[in-house]
Amino acid sequence: MEIQTKKGRKWLKVTGIIILLVFVAAGVYGYMVYHSLKEAVVTMHQPVKRTVPEKREQPVALEKKEPFSVLMLGVDERKGDKGRSDTIIVLAVNPNTNSVKMLSIPRDTRTEIVGKGKEDKINHAYAFGGIPMSMATVEEFLDIPIDYYMQINMEGFQDIVDAVGGVKVYNDFDFSEGDSHFPIGEINLNGEQALSFSRMRYEDPRGDFGRQLRQRQIIEGVIDEGMSLSSLTKFSSIFNAIGKNIKTNLTFDQMVDIQKNYKDAGKSIQQMEIKETGKLINKIYYGLVSPEEKTRIQTELKKQLELQ
């Protein structure tokens, strides 16, 4: 009996040591993840100066779980050319309903370019005045505050997709682009394939609307993979890819608040689309949005941001 008791105590000690080592390892791992993320955010962080009155009197209080908006701009920057924001997506995040509204704005949408005093294609705002003019123009177009921005280098976006291990999407239109063929159904895409998948629009009878749908699918796929447990083992490559290819005015502390207070909202992403009528004006193609359609979009976003 005494021998069994000693053996029991010995195993208890061994078990205790193993549990302690697991906790230490988890702590070291958590420390590494924390500091890798912090380094990436320092590289990403790029404050923006707003030159026009904003639609919020006070900044969003993330620690109080207030709804907020993000303008995502996918930019192809070439040497000697500032580039245009060919991908324009607005995210309206509400932690109280645990949902995200994701709106794609077609790049040919005709609207007032704030700061230029004229109407033009909405994606020209970036070429004219960079991030500040893009934020102000989208803010005026949607009549909602744009709290944060994320500028994504589209050429480097494939690195982010590869870093999370690829993405899974459902393709509703059979087509080929470059060296890749995309059949109808659920498909797995690596970074290069995801970039081709999200860029094609000429073969799609829906034109830019079909392209927007595919872009939103890729973004949702990256979010899903990034939130999965398997991505924890890839944190170094993920943070490295993000740091190189994304710029944002979000600080590290704000990102921590978002992760803590808003993480459940990412589980319900609802896509929105703008209905437009194509028209040639002075031989240039534009997408025209009716007053009724603009009101519909604005109302839905204001409700999501609890501005009504």
C-alpha cells in the first residue's frame, strides 16, 4: 500500500511538471505571437490627416464596443504611377448584433470627388489625393463616418493568402484566367490563383459586379482562415505578409480592442451590392446610382452603425 502511494505521488509530480511545462510553453508562444503582431502593426501603421470635417464629433470608443467602419482599398501601385484604388470595400462592424456589412463600391461609380470640386469615377479619388481624399469621398457618397482605412497592395495580397494556407471559395461562374481554370463549385485557391480569381471581369457577363463578388469571397476566405486554430502555427509568415502589404491608421492597442470586443462579429459577414446604370458621358463609361438606391444603401449602413 505504501509503495502504491509513493508511485501515485510520483506520477502526480510528473503530471504536475508536464502541466507546468505546457503552461510555460503556451506563455512563451503567446509572448512570441504578441510581439510578432506588434512588430507587424508598427510596420503597417500609417496615420492619416483628414482635411475635411468628419461625420463624427467624437472618435469611436472601441473599448465601449461602439460600431465602426473601415474603408478597404485594393491598390495596384506601379513604378512612377501612384495607382488607383480598383477595389473599394466598406465594412460596417456592429458588436451588438455580431455582424459585419460588407459593401463593394464599383470603381466606375460617378460621384463628387471631395477636394476636387467635380464629379468623376470614385476610384480616381485615390489618384488625386491618396487615402485622405478617398476616405472623404466615400464618406460623402455614403453619408456615414469612415473611421479607419486599410490599404492593401493587391500584388502582395497573394502573399497573405499563401501565408494563411490558401482559401476555399464557392465559384458560381466557370472561367479561365491566366494559367488557371476555375470550375463551378467549391474550390481551393493559393495566392496566385486567388489574385487571378479576384481580378477577372471581362469574361463575366456581370462585369465589375462579378469581380466584386469574387473579391469579397477572397477577403472572407482570408478572415476565416486567419481566425482558425491552424493559423496559430503560421503566425510568423502571416504577420510578415500583412506587415509588408497593408497600411492602416489602426494602432496596435485599437487592434487589441477589436480582437477582444468584436471578434464574434466576424462570424456573420453580410454582403451588400450597389445597383448602377452604365452610361457614356463624354465618351467615358460611368456607373450612375439613382437617388433612391443611394438612400437605400445609406439607410442600411446607418442602421448597422447605429447612427439612426
